[in-house]
Amino acid sequence: MKIRWFGHDTFLIETEGKRIYTDPYILPMRTELADIILVSHDHFDHCDPSRINEIRSQNTKVICPETCGEKIGGDLHVMKEWSTVEISGIGIQAVPAYNMTRSFHPRGKGLGYVIESEGKRIYFTGDTDIIPDMDKIKGIDVLIVPIGSQAYMMSTEDAVQVCSLIKPKICIPMHYNHLDATMADPNEFRQKVESSSETKVEILEGRTLEI
């Protein structure tokens, strides 16, 4: 399994001969077509139809919450919290992602995803605060979590707490240093996580993680 980060919340996960993209918003000039696209919510920097169409073919499975349906268009697999689907042997579970007290990400409009493949479980949180529902998410090998958006969701300190709660083997930071109000130091995040837990933080700036 290979994981690449293009920036913000856009990842490419290659597994079982398939290419899974999350929240296509930042893409390189030459990008291979997707087999599966996971869209977390309808904000412009996560649900960008023009970017989605760059990597979408007639065979691409696009998975999203209901709020993204009209915006994206075409054949979609709409999911709700805790629903599951299996595509080509890859298991995908939609999990809650929302703000606890703020209104930027209301409950029911966004999702995170747990991807299960090759005996590994990847938890892509989406845009969320620390939420009680995270207690139900177990056995995570790779946690992908936002660190630079305390104005809109969890802060770096919150992300450290999520690592302590989920206890993944590997944690990858995302959603930082691209848009205004998303500034954060991933090395500071790594130091705080690794000094307080056995989780290893992988910063995927210009590199591919193989697991």
C-alpha cells in the first residue's frame, strides 16, 4: 500500500491495484485516473467538481455525503454515518465528522472514512472536532488528521489528543499551510505525538509512504 499527499486534504492511496483519492482539490499536472474518490463534505476545498472530473472516468466510484450530490452530479454512491460499502475487495465505512459547538461543519453534512484493505485500516477523519463517536473507531493502523484549522475545527493540540484516543500505528497530518487560517508546524505536531505515545508521525511533503 502506498500513500501520497498532494496538499490540504488530497491524498492518493494505492492498494489492491486500485487508486483511491480523498477530497480532490490539489492535484499535480499529470494525475492518474481514480478508481474510487472519497469526498468528505461540500465545502469548495473538499468538493471541487472540476478537480473531481479531472480524475474521474466512467468506471470511477464517487462516494460522498448527500450534501455533495447535486454539486458533483453523475453516478454517485451516497453514504450516511456508519454505512459501509465494499468495492473490489476494499471496505469503506462512512463515519461522523462535525463540529461540537461551531456551525462550520454541522452534523450530518460531512463524513470521515475508514478504508480497510490489505489487512490495514486507514481513518481519514475529514473536517471534524474531537467527537464522542471516535470512541467507536477501533483498530486503526493509519490516522489522517487535520492540524492547522483551529478556527474551523480541531487545533494541533486537539489532533494530538485524537492520536492518543485512536492509538494508530502511524499518524499523517493534513489540512495545513495551504489556505488562510490553516497555518501549523507539522514538526511540532510530530514532536508532541511521538513524545507522548508510540504512534509514529509521517509528514508526507514530497514523499510517498509505503506500508
